[in-house]
Amino acid sequence: MTEKPTEKFRTSVGGQALMEGIMMRGPKLIACAVRRPDGTIDLTSEPVTTRWYNKVPLVRGVCNMVQNLATGYKYLSHSADIALTEEEQEEEKTKFDLWLEQHTGPRVQNALMAVSALVGVALAVFLFVFLPTFFTGLLGRAVALGRWPRVILEALIKLALFLGYMALVSRMKEIRRMFQYHGAEHKTIACYEAGLPLTVENIRPCTRFHPRCGTSFLILVLLISIVLYAVLPWTSTGLRVVYKLAMLPLLVGISYEVLKWAGRSRSLLARAVARPGLWLQRLTVFEPEDDMIEIAIAAVTPVLPETPDQAAWGHD
């Protein structure tokens, strides 16, 4: 029986699962590894740009979220271009896509990609900000409810919508495979943090759950929003939604700082804060196949610094 690897330090290395690939980000470099249709690995990299806002608490949370959305979308599109064959890419294209290629340039196409990303954000706001408030307000007109019953009801609706959405998405074949790459990413980082050589054999028994996962950030935003929005008035459903949107940057900033603290701390409180995110990762992080772990190794190797202490939390 082999001994399970244990964590030796916490690292600032992180990543994102892509279509048949993984993007890894280290202190100085971002690397992206994608499996080509012929079985070989496409590897690209770019330097990490140091931003002024990373030194400013609360502000860095909002700015990093926007930057990570843009970077993630870029690499997701890149992985689709690499992983799909030319025939598959043509099948995926709609008549609108073909028209765009023929009649517009790269700037227009990039602008439309940005708009589609914003539409995705707007949909998330509609589902998890507007709908819970709308349904709670609707029920509040039919049944006399005090402030705290409304707060609790809104929280339950929000959690039900979020968990239901994640459960449904995880059942899609393509998304489930991407979530397996998510598991390969986590396991590889866990192996590195345990101080072990990055081999498939060493990585396979490592945990697929990690406290700094994007899934953990989402559930933290959700839970902190319940507390933060509890003080808002219920005089008008529409006005309450406006207040929520106005407080969204503050919510994201606080959630980022809490996640950053929980990622560094080994205290009992930090473990308790990280627990809901680890539970939720059962819906978004699956056991990977060995060839997926190989992709994770290829992606993380270029971004690792010369010494582990340079990647540790708190290193500047």
C-alpha cells in the first residue's frame, strides 16, 4: 500500500481546465497545453504581466476576476482550435460564424467574442441575483413575511438554483470531460505542493480537491452575498436588485480576500471556510485519465520557478 502524498506548502500556482487541455499560471509565466487530434501536445506560453492593483486589497479581487475571465476565454477558444479537427471545426460553425469570417475582420470578431462573454456574465446575474429576489418578492406579496424569513428564503432559492445548475451542467458529456481535466490540474498542483516529482504515478493518488479552486470562489461569493445583502431594504424588488448590482464589486472583493486568506492559513477557521467549496468541487472536479495528467504536467512544468519558495503564498 503506497502512502498518500501530504501537503508541504501552499503555492500560488493555479490553472484552468480547457477543451482537451489545461492552462497553468505561475508567478512569471502562463502555459497552455492542449492535446491535438493526432495525440501530440501543443504547448504555448506567455509572460505574466504584473498589475498595480494586485497590491490593493478589495480592488484586486474585481480586477483579477475581469482579467481571469478574459484570459480564460482566450485560452478556451485557443484549445478548441487545437483540439478539434478541421472537419469538426466546420461542423461546429453556424451560418453566422461563416458570414463573420467572410465579411468582417479580426477586430470585429474579437469584439463579438467579448460581447458573448458579457452576455454570459449577464445571464449569471439574471439567474443568481435577479431571479431569487424576484421569486422571494412574489411570494412576499402573497404571504406576509418578515425581513429574516425573506432573507432565508432568498438564500435557499439562490442555493437551489446554483446547485441545480452545477449538477445539470456536470452531466453534459463535453463538460464532464473538461471537469476531468480540472481534476488533473488540481492533482498535479497537489503533487507539486507535496514536494514530489511530477510523474503520472505520483500525481494519480493526490487529492483532486483544492481550497483555492474557482469553484470555491463561486460558492464563497454566494454565501457571503447572503450575509452582505441581508441589510438591504425590501421596499421594492427592483430597487433591491439595483442595490445588489451596485454592491457586486464589494462582494467580489471581499470574497477574493477571504479565499486568499483561506488558501494561506492552516487554521481551523480557514478549513471551515474552505469546506463548502471542497464539497461543491464534487460537482466540478472529476477523476482524470492518465493522458489528462500528462497534459497537466506539460502545462505546469514551464511555469514552475527554480525554487519552490518563489511560488509560495506571500512571495513577492
